[in-house]
Amino acid sequence: MKICNNCGSQMPDEAVNCTVCGNLLQAGQIPQQQPNYQQPGYQQQPTQQPFQQPNYQQPYQQMGYQQQYYPANTATNKDTVAMVLGIISLVLGNILCGILGIVFGVQARNIIPENMPGRGKATAGLVCGILGCVRGALTLFCYVIPTVVSALENI
């Protein structure tokens, strides 16, 4: 094996030029078994820094949803309250919870812009509130009022 005097790379004995740095190998060079990096003429390559991407500034700095689009703690509570009240009114048929779910749902939807977190909860509260009011009204008109009327007729 030949050793390149320029970079210290090992080359086959029949090599004329170094395959790493292209340096012309001497014809009478003595093959060596171990690379000797302290040979005269060898210069250690400077260590390269890892590649760093250029620091481009973004055209805008994205802020948190609450800071960017709507004031903090105004809609986050209303959308959750609307959803909870809407679900309660839908399950129990409670008209009062349904009305409150509708009110909070509309208020939250007016505050929260399109495609932002919380808008879906406000919409769910609004829809569940409407369906809960319809269920409560049907329960009232189909079961409660006829029962009261029949009880009054028996008196």
C-alpha cells in the first residue's frame, strides 16, 4: 500500500495518483503498512462546521390563537359552556339549558373566527341546544299537556 504525502490516504501499490486529493504519487515511494500522518508535506484539513441553513425571517410571526384573533378568556369559556349546556338539553330535554346553550353558542361563534379552535365546540353547543329545545317542546306538548288536560277533565 502506498500512502499519499498530501492527505495521508492509503492507495493500492499500482496507483499513480491519489484517489482522494489527486496528488501525484512518487514513483519510488516506499509502501507503508500504517498511515503516518506526521509525514512532511501533510497538512491537516481544517475541520468543517456542520451545515447551517441561512436564517431567513418569516414574513409573519405566528402568535397563539388567543393573542392573534380574539381576546383571552372571552370565547374559550363560552364555547365550552355552550357545548355542555347543549348536550345536557339534548339528553334531558331541558328547554332552559337548550336556550342557554343557543345563547352561549351564538356569542362564541360571533367572537371566534372561521377555522379556529373553539368554533366547533360553539357550533356543537348551538346545534345541541336547538335539538334539545325541540325535544323539550315535543315532550311538553305530547306528554305533559295532555296529561294535565286529562287530569283537569276528571275533576
